[in-house]
Amino acid sequence: MGNINSVVIATGTHGNEFTGIYLGKKFEQLPKLLQRPSFDTRVLLSNPKAFAAARRYIDKDLNRCFATADLQNPQLASYEDILAKNIYYLLAEESKNQQQVIIDLHSSTANMQLTIILGSQHPFILQLAAQLSAINPDVRICYSQPTRDSNFLCSISELGFAIEVGPVAQGVLNAELFQKTEALIYQVLDYIESYNQGLSQPSNTNLTYYQYTGVIDYPRNKAGEIVGMIHPELQFRDYQPLNPGEPIFLTLEGSAIAYSGTSTVYPIFINEAAYYEKGIAMCLTERKTIQI
């Protein structure tokens, strides 16, 4: 693979996730913070109308609009559908002629700390993830789904990934998470610069990551109404082992509901506010280690 030519930092894909948006504003005011000798970096405010309204989206979730079939479907014409097509053709055209990294910044109400979500197991991305997790104890690596046919914005580039930080409420700035995210971005840019300069990269490195395996919905009644909540023993325990028989929900009447799986899993996005509408109480992952 040749050198990385450009980096796009996408912010505000969800308009009420303020950490990335205000980092983008800082970078636009102080562009030298992003400058590295061997590549260009720019900020893209992905969904300005949703940010102006302090809402996750206007018509539909922009970060679920980038599947190939949807981008090619002229009947999909909501605000976010049109926005996704414009973003896709802008960045995809650039990616044809250069190596482009896309970093999509998000925040979460769940205790995700600093999570890097990969949609690709490209060797460059795996090496980057290994380096970041080695130097930063707050970093977790999650592999969500293959980039091919993904509906995420960062899937436009094979070298794209998302950063999730939390816990932070929607529409709120948290100074500690703001600073941690900013520092992580500089670490990413410094790694890319080191790669472009041909400096030796660590080899035979172990990378621990969390492989997405599925989701669990909240308990509901026949009318589809939620009748239980995340159990107090599970709340904020993202990336911690969940064993069969351990409690995951507490009904409104006070009864515990246990995890009925047959093996240990590692839940993430536990009680994510934005996922209530998607019928997701948590995502399940398996913990894996590979040598790269």
C-alpha cells in the first residue's frame, strides 16, 4: 500500500453528539493542530441541519444510509438519504485517486470509554488499532461488520473507522472526554505520519478486539412496550464479561431477568439512549486476540 494522502475527520453525523462537532470547530479555528508534513487533513460536518436542531437526525439516521443499494436507489429521497449520496460521491471520488482515511467521530451515553470501531481488517488499520490500544489504556477495539455493504459513513473508505466516546449525555459537552478524544486523534495522525515516513512499525504484535455477534432488546409486553430496564449490576459494565445466568434486566415489578446465552459474552452500548428506537438494549461481542 502507498502512502496515506488525506484524512477526513467527519463530525456531527449525529447532530446531538457534541464532542466531535466541537472538536471539529476547534480544528477549523486552529488548523495547524491537524497539520502533518506528508498528508492533508480536513474536517467535514456531516449533518449540519441536525446539529442546528440539536437532534440525532432530521428524517432518518444518517449513519445507516450508506449501504450500496440505498445509495443507488433514487426513490430514497429523505434529507439524510440525499445527504448520504452527496457525501458518498464526494469522498468516494477522492478515494479513487488517493489513499484516504476517514475518521467518523461519535459519542455514546454508554460507558464506551474510547472505542475504535473497525469495519475492515485491512493490515494498516489493524496495525493502527494495535498501536493505539498499546499506548492508551482507555482504548478498546471493536470489529462491527465488514466494510463491504456496510451502511456506515466510514465504510466509504476501506481505511475508514469510527470513534465512540462515552459516557456522555446527548447534546452535552464533557471536557474530560473532549480532551481524551482530541489526544486520540493526534495519536492517529502521528501514526499515519510515521507510516508515511517509512519508520518501522511494530510486528508480531497481539491485538485484542471485541467481535460483534448480535443484539438484545429490552423485555416487552404484547403491545411492544418496554417492561424492564438494564439491571443495576450490568449498568455501565461495557466490555466486562457477562456469564450465563447473570442478571441483565430488572422488570418494573422488581424481578431480575438472567442472560440465557450458553457462553460468556462482552456487552457494549449498554443502555445506549439512541438505541431505544432501534430495539437494542445492548450489543454482544466476543473477546478475541490475534497476532498481526
